[in-house]
Amino acid sequence: MRLHKGLVAAAAITATMLVGQYSFADDTWMEEPEETTTEYVGPDSGLFFGGLLLFGAPYVASAIVASNSTHPGDGKLYIPVAGPWLDLGQRPGCASTNQMCMANEGTNQVLLIGNGVLQGIGALTFLASFLSPETEQVPASVARLHKSHKMDSVAKTKPTIHFTPASFPGGGQGLAAFGTF
């Protein structure tokens, strides 16, 4: 009997809670949707990291080849994006009777072209990440709160990127990039 009364009481409480959540046609009360605003989050992370990887992997391979090769044109591989194309222009010609040289140089040229294309696409993708920044929708009240508490709004909302000359082991020269995101 006690169990029965407990179940009835639980059912009554549940029913009361459910009915209290529903509104009837005459008593309709709707909450106004809160205004939202768009806030800058940073560069598009997919493009940023995709471009970095697409540029970085072939560039590292180029730097490894440049540091280990005795071919004079391979020293140009330290130059980002343009290096493979400059090296391609300095590849030696092979006599038509030397099949081994023709096969090796043909492979080298295909690899240089692929490397140059990937570095170029990666660099463009990386730069595109700054042109299409990620944003998020936040309530306007939160956005106003963020703006009132920022110490340096320009430095906090806009990414910066800086380039500087760099030296690499073995006497190579290049370009280093750093910034805030």
C-alpha cells in the first residue's frame, strides 16, 4: 500500500511539472530571442594548418636534399616556393645515349615540379586563411562585455605576421615568419 501511494505521488508530481512546462493558447508567453553579434576568432584554422602542412612538408624535403646534394643548383632549394623552379632551370642536360642519366634527371625534374607546385599551393592556402577569418556568433551582451574588458583591442583582435631573413646550417639563406594569432 505504501508503495502504491508513493507511485501515485510521484506520478502526480511528474504530471504537475509537465503541465507547468506547456503553455496554452491564451497564456502564451515567448521569450524574445537575444541579439547576437559576430566576433573574430582568428584565421581559418583549416586553411591555416592545411596550408602550413602542404607548404612545410615539401619544403622540409627540399631543405634536406639541398643540405645533402653536391649538385650546384640544389642549393636553390633553400628558397621557399621559388627554389624548386630555380633548381629546375639549372638541371644538366643528358646525352641521349646515357639512359641512366636520362632516367635520373627525368625523375628529379618531376619531383622538383611536384615540390614547387605543392609549396606554392601551400603558401597560397596559408595566406588565404588570413583573408577568410573564423568568426563565431555570441550574444550581444557578451560581446559588449568582451569589448569593455580588452586592454588592447587592436592587438587582441587582429593577427600579425612578420617576416625576417634567416640563416640555415650549411650557409643557406631563407625567410622566417612569426606572428600572433
